[in-house]
Amino acid sequence: MSLQNITFSKSHNADFYKTLQGRVRDYFKEKNISRFANTNMVLKTIFMISLYVVPFILIVTYFESTAMIVLMWALMGFGVAGVGLSIMHDATHGSYSKNNYVNYFLGCLINSAGGSATNWRIQHNVLHHTYTNVTGMDDDINPGKVMRFSPNEERLRMHKYQHVYAWFLYGLMTLMWATVKDYRQAFKYSKQDLMKTQNTTLGLLLFQIGVTKVLYFAIIFTLPFIFSPLSWWATVLCFLMMHFIAGLILGMIFQPAHVVPTSNYPVPDDSGVIDADWAVNQLYNTANFAPKAKLFSWYVGGLNFQIEHHLFPNICHVHYNKLAKIVKSTAEEFNLPYISQVTFADALREHTKMLRDLGNKDFAPAIH
């Protein structure tokens, strides 16, 4: 079934989102604040970019100690994840600034980590946010045969151990971006006629991907070979470590928000209709975690408030903590679920349980 044929029910709690939108608008009006970034967000932006750039500069210009160079590569991994979670993510949703040029520029920061901003907008904004947990539509739950993220996918023998090896594969996420994934996605999205959503063509996208990857490897991979005192093999290992840290962090933040026992993985009927309003489907298939962990929330770009993000992706994440009270009370008023794990460890435990269940048995998804 094509994307154009998938629709959401208009008669399934549609009043929930209308009511919630009104209350959120009233919140910003009463507080007389913008839905975009504030001063704290700008300061965070400077910090996160510095966490990626400054260690790299020190690697190629200053440090001679092996231990310090390894530490700098590790910090770069945290910087890559921090930039992605806290800056690029908001920018690609247009929620960082009311200036579209600022959003576009900051959204392209993913290119500095070896990824493609255009592919990310298609995968994340167009597919994941529209068709959350819809098998065959949401690329975030379509990692290929090696993992089973949906009960609607075929279960293979190797999936029995996916709750063990998943964490290693998560660590390869950004390395795959930097190498082969963007090219595969480009051809896939071209066949799905999704290039028009970004006003581009396959040829232009492939050219952009090629140029950005050449620049990325010329700077991040090659310069340390020339100027760092480490041996070539140690530099390669440090480069891989940086990507593994970044990928693992990103996987641990994004997947426990959707691949959890409470998700219901909607299946369209024969006419392509999903039996839920779009916003209600977000509640059915999204979970928060660690809402009181302020420092953690600061680093992960408020993505522990995934429910708020999915309902209001056009609002900067610095506001999610306040909006959560409004969303939760409105969901309860309409007798809708609002799933929130107390701690990050709880979220990882639930995600692990779901991976184990998906890998060891066929079962019906949650019913709300």
C-alpha cells in the first residue's frame, strides 16, 4: 500500500487534539513567550557544537598524549549525539527558529557527522512522524532483516537474540549514515516518489550526499592521520569509537520511545484507514521516560518527552517539560493513554523486554 493511500480516522477522538492545541496556544499566549528557541537553547547550541569541534581541534593541533587523544575522540562521540539530539533535530522540524534559513543551516549539522539532512527529513519528519509505528511506512521500525521491531514483521531464528545484539547494532548507526545508508535511502525514497517532499531529485541528492561525505572524511578522518601523533590503526579505532558512542546514545534514546510493550503498531484496513486519529496514534505508540531527570533531559534535547515532541514537533524542546502537564491532563480527560517511565533505566528495561518478546514469539500488540 502506498503512502498516499494511508489515512487516519476522523471519528476516533479527533476532539482530543483540537482541545490540546487550543490549550497549548493559550499557554504560550498567557506566558507571552515564543514557541521557538530561547537564550538557554542558544547557549546549549554553542556548548554542543563545541563538544564536537573543540576536541577535534585539540586532536590535530595540541595533544601528544595517547590517553588525552582517546578521551577527545570519546568526547566527540558525545558531541555528535548532543548536536543531533539537541540542535539538528529541532532545526529540521523548523522549531529552532522562526527564520527558515537558521533552521536549514542548523539542520545541515547532520552532514558534519557524515549523514544527509535531506534523507533525515524524509525518514524522520515525513515517514516516522506521520506514520509512527505503522509497519512498512515508518522507517524507524524497519531496520532490515537483522532486527524485528514490529509484531507485523516476519520473525526469524536470529531474532531470538536481538535483545542482546541490538546494542551493538545501535552503535553502528552513525557509521552506517557516514558510509552506505544514505545512498540506499536515496534510491528507496526516489522509488517511493518522496523526493518531491524535499523539492529535490535523485540526481541532485546523490550529488549532495557524495560532496558532503567527501568533505566529512577529508576533515574528520584524514586530518587526524596527518597531524595526530597516534598510529594509523589507533586513529581508525578512535574514529570507530567516536561513531559507536554517538550511535549507541542515539539508539538508546529513540528506540525506547516507540519499540515498547505499550505500543499497538496500527495496521490500516483494506481501504487504507488507520483506526485512530493521527494524534491519538501518537499516544498509542509513543512513551516518555525520566521526566524529572533535568540534566539528562537537557542533554538529549528533551526527547525523553517524546509524546510532546510527536504531538508538537514544531515547538522547540525547551518547552516540553511545561507542556507535559497540559498533554497528560488532556489525555486523561479523554481517557487516552499517557505512557511515561519513571527513569531512563525503566525505559531501557521495557525496550529490552519488547525486543526479547518480538524475537521469541508472535503476539498481538497492545490494545488501548
